[in-house]
Amino acid sequence: MPALLNAVRGNGRRPAVSLLTLAAEIASPGHHERGTKMKLKMTVLAAAIAFSSTAMANENESYIDQEGVGNNVSVTQLTQGWGSNNSNVTQTGMNNDATVLQKGWQGDNESDIVQEGLGNRADALQHGTKNRSSLTQTGGFNASDSQQFGSRNALQVDQEGVKNNATTYQNGWRNFADISQSGSFNDSNVVQLDDKNVALVDQDGTKLSSDITQSGDYNVADVDQSGSFNVSSIDQNGTRNQAGVRQSGLKHTADISQEGKYNTASVDQSNINNDASIVQNGRYNNSEVTQSGYNDLAYSSQTGLGHDSTITQSALPGFFGGLASLASNSATHVQMGVNNIAVTTQVGGGNTAHVYQN
């Protein structure tokens, strides 16, 4: 991982300014003559400009290694200024497909794609300067689509299993995304706008879904999912917000929405069919939801400054406790104003709590 983040290439070769200067001197008023000499001056100037464009041409590098049957690679590298793009693609197996498009004024983008197995697809678009992407797929019919715009963005995608899908979009400066998926039919979507946002996704199971959208600067989102049919959504709009989701078990749903600055939110879900939602709009708010029972519902809304909300929901111990917990607990916290604190703990089933603070 450090190699991916810290890799930096040189600035490449500079334009041939001396030739342009020479052409300007040849065509200067001090050398002014009429007739064929004027035509000669213009010809020399045009040649110098053309040669300078050639001198700005880049040393793009593309390396492709294929072993197997029916694998396909397409690489396009375009740079208008100086600097060089680098692409590495390795394919082993059958019917894998990889497409790389690198372009920008200065270039220096780097893309690495490794595919092992059957029918995997990877698309990497880099438009800007010094962006880094690494896509690794092992198994069958996995798909990865990455797009990077701007400068010094970095992403890493690792997929192992069958029919996993990862989509990543970065537009800004120094954003970082790390997606790891193993199992089958998992889906990850990351959108990062503006600067220095971090998105981390780790999925291990079946039919897991994660959606992260970050707008603003210095936001952090961390998702860890295992089990089956769990769904997570994080939407951050602001500065230095932090959100984390942990899901294990079956059929959980977690939604976190943050607007403002320095807000912190976390959801931890286990067992079966729990639902949690956190909405924060303001600054320095903290909300935590922990659900380890069955069919529990939790909602936390914070508007203003410096609120603290904690909701804990769990099942009763033992067989009969588990049966009793099948009736869902429900907890709602609504906080407005400044520096309110709400703590709700529910054990068992069929409990209801509503807290309103202003």
C-alpha cells in the first residue's frame, strides 16, 4: 500500500525552448529582408516550432503479459505536454478483458491491472497528473470500473470470488480509496470529490452492498461487511467528518449522512435484520448505534453543535430470550441546539424509546 501512495515519477523532458528562441532571432527586425529571405525565415520558424513539439513528446510505457485463451487488452496513452504515463496489464486464464485510457497535460499516471480466472473485466480511466490505480481480480466474472480526474489520486481494488463489482470515481487532489471484496455478488461504489478524502471498504460474503459518497475535504469513511444481504450507505458533505459501519450476520441496513465539520458516526450491527440511520448536520456531533439483536430499529438525528447520542439494542440471553427478541426494539434520538446528551439501552424485544432535545 505505501508503494501505491508514495510512488512519484519525474517531470519528464522540457520543451526545446532554445530552438524557438533561435527562430525568433532569425525572424527579428534586425535581420529583416524582403522576398525569398522572408519566406526562408518563416520556414525556419515553422520548422523550429514543429521540432519543439516533437521534443515535448512523451515516453509513455505499456507492458502487457497474457497467458491463456481469449484474453483482450486495449491501452490508449495520450499526453499533450511532457511527462510519461505507465500501464501494466497481466492476464491469466480465459476471456478476461482490460481497457486502459490515460491522458492529461503532464501525465505521469500509473495503472496496474492483474486478472486471473474467467471472464473478469477491468476498466481504468486516468485523466490528469500523477494518479495511481491498482486493480486485481481473481475468480470469475468480476468487474471493476475506475475513473480518476485531477492530481495525485490513488485507488486500490482487490476482488476474489465470483460476480463482484467495484466502481470508483475520484475527482480532485490526493483522494484515496481501498476496496477489498471476496465472496460472490458483492457490490461497492465509491465517489470522491474535492481533496484528501479516504474511503475504505472490506466485504467478505454474499450479496453485500456498500455505497460511499464524499464531497469536501479530509473526510474518512470505513466499511467492514461480512455475512449476507447487508447494505451500507455513507454520504459525507463537509470537512473532517468520520463515519464507520460494521456489519455481520444477515439483512442489516445502515445509513449515515453527515453535513458540516468534525462529526463522528458509527454503526455496529450483528445477528439478523437490524436497521440503523444517523443524520448529522452541524459540528462536533457524535452518534453511536450498536445493534446485536433481531429486527431492531434505531434513528439518530443531530442538528447543531456538540451533541452526543448513544443507542444500544440487544437480545435477551437464552432460547426464550431469543424468541422474545423477535419483537423489534425501536429507539429515536432527535437533538437540536448545543451540547445535548442522550443514551438509550434496550435489551429484549418490543421496547420503544423516543428522545427529543432542544
